[in-house]
Amino acid sequence: MDRGVHRAEEITEAYAALHARVQQHAASGDWTGFADSFTEDATYVEHAFGTFRGREEIRAWSVRTMTSFPGSVMTGFPLAWQVVDAPTSRLICEVRNLMPDPGDGTALEESNLTIMTYAGDGLFAREEDVYNPLRFARMSVRWARIAEAHGRLDDEGRAYLEQFG
């Protein structure tokens, strides 16, 4: 696998394909294939949860995180914007983390900046998600409180609310 410099178009296309798969994972609730967009020795830096090395650590973390509250409730991850720095094979973007209507029509979301390092062959060698975990937690608690008031919070959401709310 060539980890050299890649054309901006190739990086953009590879990320668009990854992002389309993320939307499929969110829709199906099955996150097992998420890690397959990374090289075997990839690094994933997540500021609240730590650093994960290798595809299987990334897989275990993403499945655990995205199949439990609040990750399991998120409905989509549209991009607000993206830029490519071809000399470093990086794509930087703002990802919107959307929550569903909690029952009263409130639209809640938090964004993160994501830095992807492209490795070639449609795979990424590194991802770093940069965001404020406290803002995300406050948004999740707010969503859970509204959902609970409207009878839309499951037991896992209630446990989260008891722990963080």
C-alpha cells in the first residue's frame, strides 16, 4: 500500500465512500464493518475515549460506542464542510452528530472536527476526532431528559441519564 502523497480527488473520493458507509452503519445499527475502512495498523485518536491502534481495536471501540447510548440514538453524520491537504494526504471536515426528535420537535446536535490521513487503496491510516466532550454530554443529557418526558427513552438511556444527568 502506497502511503505517499495522494491526489486531492482520490482522497475526496475515498472519504466520500467511507462517509456513505458510515451512513449505512447508522441506518442499520451494524457498526462491525466501520473499521474495514482503515489499514490494519491504523490509529484512531478519540479525545474522550483514548487512542485505538489497529483495525481490531478500532472495530471493538466503534461497535461498543455506536451500539450503546448515546451513539446508538444518533441518526446521521452529515458533513458541514471539508478541505483536503493533498501534500499531507489529509482530509479535514466538520461532522454533525444528529439526534432524532426527542418528542417535542427539538433538533439537537453537536459537531466535531475530524482529521483523516489517507493511506491509499481507499483506506485510511489515521483518524482523529476533535470536539468538546462536555458539550456533547450536555447535549446528550438534554436529549435524554426531553425524550424521557415524552416516553421515548429506553432503559439504557435512563441509565445514562442517572449517571450523567
